[in-house]
Amino acid sequence: MTAIDLLVDFEVKPVDLQTTILKVFLVNKSTDGMQLKPALRYAPQPYQIVGLEDLPFLAINQVKELCNMSNEELTEYLKSVDFVSEAQEFRIASLDGLVSFPIGCFYRSCKGGANKVKIYDRKT
């Protein structure tokens, strides 16, 4: 279902342009951002690790490669990658307030999320 479908279904009144082939709706576009704590998390649905910007997920073979690294190599790797640190949502809303619809969500990143990730010594 698209935003236009919602506007029509909720009977938002279009602007009257004296034409029957074109409907114009007045809408407001807004954005909202939320800070996210840089972290790596397991996502059970796709069976992947999420939280990085450049690689949206780490597949199982990439996780196995990371497990074979020493603590120092892993720390250097985590310092070199960008962690997702902000979610930015874009919405449109009808001016009469009947419809509010998200049209996109984008993620921004920050360097140095490694200081947020605790690395446990795997030798003990």
C-alpha cells in the first residue's frame, strides 16, 4: 500500500483543480532522528550480526573469520569499521491529520564504535 492509497482510503480531500484526471493532495514532509548506541547484535530472522554501516550485516562465514582473529586484530578491525549510530526517519502527513505515513528510514554511522564493544579474552 502506498501513501497515495492511504490518502484515498482515508478520504483525504484533494485540492480542487477543476480537473478529473489529476488529484493533488497537500502533505507535510517531516524528519525525525534518533541516536543509537553503537553495538553489534544478533538478528535471529536472517541469522546474521547487524550494526555496521558498510556491511549491513555479518554473515556466518564473516563471523567465523572474526572468531579466528586475535584480540588485537579484532580490536583493530572494530576500530576501522563504521557502526550505525543514528536512525533518520522520513514521513509524510496529510494537512488534515488523517494520514501519517513513513516513506523511508536511513541509517548514519560513526567511526570508532570499538570503544563501545567489549572484547573478552577468549583464552580464559
